[in-house]
Amino acid sequence: MLLVRKRLGCGTNPISQTVQFARLNILIYDEQVARAHTLCYSEGDPNQQTVGFEVEDEASLQEAASTLEALGHAVHAGSAQESEQRKVRSFIGFRDPTSNHIELVVRPERSGRRYFASRDAGITGFSHIGLNSTDPARDERFWTQVCNARVSDRIGDIPLMRVNAIHHTIALVRAPKAGIQHINHQVETSDDVLRSYYFLNERRVPIVFGPGRHPTSGARFLYFRGPDDMIFEYSVGVDEIEDEATHRPRQFGFEPTSFFMWGAKPADMALPNS
């Protein structure tokens, strides 16, 4: 399970407007039927972004904390008040080598009431994130050797890494500073992707690229821009890695056809021959 917490700069995008964007028009805010939340905004510096991962139990959390500390990574054990704010039983926080803020959580709350969105976007789950990396090779070693992620494929020096059978949960994208590069929600059908494309276009929400299909994961996708320039993605049909023992990561070139099988080109992403 993934959770994202993001602060919102009040000077340019009041939180009420962002919640309206997220809840009423585009996304599901408290989504995924039974979970209290997977995406949370709060007022403050928009550069303060946190990504959370659920671990199995308290013993696993403490083992992770001990491993990180033994390797020289500062670990913050969340207080009872901080855990209550996050709606989790307990958590630890640390930073990856690029300084992205990561939290591992135990027993995130579930809701006894089913959530019905104001727009049926077809969302079935919160799937993956793109994380900025100042050194993707270094950060790949951290995520694979310390956090037990596995590389599914690479596009240039961008590793697409999984923590379960889903093709990828984390993509490390080269950037000059820490931050979340994009947030992905899975939807139920290709029709949901295309319905959102027309819905967003009608409301003049900037489409970053798509509709298209990723040759790496097989997912059909649509990327669009939200508050504070955050990029959101809807996708469907992502591959699963069925045999861990025999899977070998494939190397794709850093070129448009490695991102977009159907020839879609991004609005603001610098790629060779684009």
C-alpha cells in the first residue's frame, strides 16, 4: 500500500481549491472504498512531500528501523500524536539518498463506510509514484539493497522497481532536487482512461501526455497536471511479474518510443528526437 502526504502552498493554491480539484473534479480524495485515505493535502510548504509504504507488522517496522540506523540513516520514530494524524498505528520516517522523505507505516486505518466519489473516474487503487533522484544508480542501490525493491525494467538510467508482483511501484527519475515526480492511480478499464481524457480537456486541465501505452509495463495511460504542478497519471492494464526467479530486467533506450508505444509525446518532458 502507498500513501502520499503533500503540503500545499497557501499563497498560490488555497487548500480549498486543491481539495475541490482532487475530490470534486478529477481525483478521489478519500478513495479506494475501505481506506481512510491514500492521498492527503495539508497547508504549508509545497516542497514538503512524503511517501508512505505499509509494512506487515510492528516487528517488521522495528527491523527496518534497526537496519536503516545500522547503515547510517537517521530514523524518526513517529509519536502517538503523529501516528493519529496519519491514521496509522505507528510509523518511522527517514530520507533516501536524494533526500526524499519516506515513511514506513503499520496498520493504516480502514473506513467502515464505503466512499462514493462525485465523479466515477473508475479508480481501483493507488499504484505507483515517480520519485526525483539526483543519482538514479545510487538511489537504485539504496532501494534494492536496503529496502528490498526489485528492478523490473530500465529506461535509460530510470529504474522501474517493484515491491510486489505489480510491474513497478517506484520509478526513479533524474532531477536536480528531491520531490515527487508523478502520482499514479489505476483505473478499471481503457474506457475510464479515455473518458477522463475528454473530461479533463473540456475543463482545460493541462494534459501532459497521452493517451498512450507504455511498452515497459503494458499500461494504457493518461498524464495530467494538478495543483502546484503535480503530475497525476491514470492507467490500466499494468503487467505483473509472475516468476521472480526467471525475470530479468530489460533495458530500454531513453527515447520517445520507450515511453509511448503509440507515438504520444509529452508536453514538457525533454526526450531525444521529440
